[in-house]
Amino acid sequence: MLRRTFLGLLGAAGASVALPVSAKAGGKSFGPHPDTLGVLFDATRCIGCRKCELACNEVNELPAPDKKFDDLSVLDTKRRTDEKTLTVVNKYESSKGSVFRKMQCNHCLEPACASACFVKAFKKEHNGPVSYDASVCVGCRYCMVACPFEIPAYEYDEPLTPRVMKCTMCAPRLAEGKLPGCVERCPKEALTFGLRKDLIKIARARITTYPDRYVDHIYGETEMGGTSWMYISGVPFSEIGMREDLGTKSAPELTAGALAAVPIVVGMWPVLLGGIYAVSKRKDKIANDERVAAVKDALTRAGEEAEKKLHDELSKADVANQRRIEVEVKKAVEEALAPKEEEAETNEEES
């Protein structure tokens, strides 16, 4: 169902449509995930070259950034993903010097965005990505509030069909048997793609083989119920801007109680939307009527002022013309009388 169709039917269908969808929200289940694909990021190998950002930009056909991708000065500023940048690399000063960390959607096994979305715009795919269907999204942005990693971004500058934007794990490329763009472009193999269960083994092997190089923890193995995008690091994860207070419970477990109240809220959603729409339309009508009245008044006043000005100018012209006529008449009379005066003077002299 298209977004506009949904919004149109929502008001007509009312709570009878909205309630069943919301009532299940607190009990969503996304597993099991035996063949889930994922990516392992090794912070000890990342050099902050931003090649992954470039690849992401090209693959997703995103707008060019203000600064080119070979400009590493941007690493001096902490950045986050947004509607035009689906992955970023940040630099952190840690206990072991400068460390770089790539940031993007972590593609949770039990995604908070999907758990919070009552129209099911988000879906955990069997092969790993958390997908997004813009055609059913109603723009409530609950996903942005729910995400513990603060990843989803909204296209606020898109007036007609705004979307929620985030990394897709290059799902179209996966369907073609290709690697995600960032993984393929990384020159230092800081990114490893494969089955999630195999990535955990790879990460555990590196930690075991080089205990002095790595922190003994795979970030994303259990956080928030587990993620398809996981991390290993040589410094505590808090030193590279990652939350260590999330625990191991998945989003559906944490939101089950709160979402139990959603049916009532969503049941009122059509009424609220209808009320807002009616108020908005009434305000628009009043504003439009006021604009029309203001234009009419302005035109009337402008017309009156123009007419008065014209009348004044004509009056001035009439006075000027009258004076000019009087001068011309006087001049003509003087010219006509001049010869007679000369003749009279001549006759007097002769006599």
C-alpha cells in the first residue's frame, strides 16, 4: 500500500485497522538467524582513509559531500550518519593513541526500529540486512527514537516523499552475490564479510592469538540481543564512542511493556490525524481568506492613491496650461498693439 493511500484509508478505517497491528508490536520476534550474514570491523586495522565512505556514496548514489573523501580534515570533527551520509569514519584519541571507527546501521538481530514501527516499514531479512520500505512509512519517526545507536535519519528537506535513511548493508549487491561496497573497497581488510557465526569465530581467534592487541570482547555479539555488524578493538569501546550500557536484552523484550499501551495510542491516531488535518485545513482557509482580503484592500488603496495622484497631476497640469495660455494671450495682445502704438507715436511727432 502506498503511503498516501495508507494515510487516506487510516482516517476512514479508524481504530479497527490500527489496533491489531499495534497489539502485536510488543511481542515481535525476528529469529532464529542461522544463516545471517554480517560484517566484522577491526578497529586495529582501520587507518581512517574514508575509502568506505566513498564506496557507500557511489553505491547508493548519494549527493557529493562538501569536502572530498580524500580530505581527512573531517576526521577532526565527530560526525554521525545522516540522510545523505549512510556511513562515517571518526577519529578518537584513546589510551593507545589515535583510533578510527566506522559508523553505520548495525543491522540488529532484533531491531529496535522494526519493533517500534507499527506499519512494518522495517524488516529483518533472513540474510542479515534490516530493510526499509518507504512506500508504507508514515513518517512517525519512532524508529529514530527507538534506535539505541542513533542511526536512522529523516529527509527533512524532501517536501513530498521524505524517507528514513540508513545503511542497507548493500542488499541489492548481496542479491547479486557481491560484497557490500565498503567491504570491497577497504584497503586494509578492516572489514570482513561473511556468515555471522563464522565472523564470531574469526574475531575470537584474533583475540586469542593476540591478547595484547585486542580487548577481550566482541561488540555486537550479545549487545541488544546481537547485531549483524560486529566490532573488535584494541581499546575499550567507550574510548571509540560506543555505548557499553546497552545490555544483552533485545529491543522487543525491553519495549514489550511500553508497547502494550500502543493500541490505545494508535487507535486514537486516525482521530488525531483527522483533527490535525481539519485544523490545518481551516487555518489554511482562514489564512487564504485573509491573504485575499489583504490583496483586495491593498489593490483598493493603491487604486485610490493612484486616482488621487492622477487627479492632482491633472489639476497641476490644468493650472500650468491656464497660465501658459494667459502668457501666450498677453504676449499676442502686446504684439498686436505694438505697431499701433508706434504709428500713434509717429503721427504725434509729425504734427
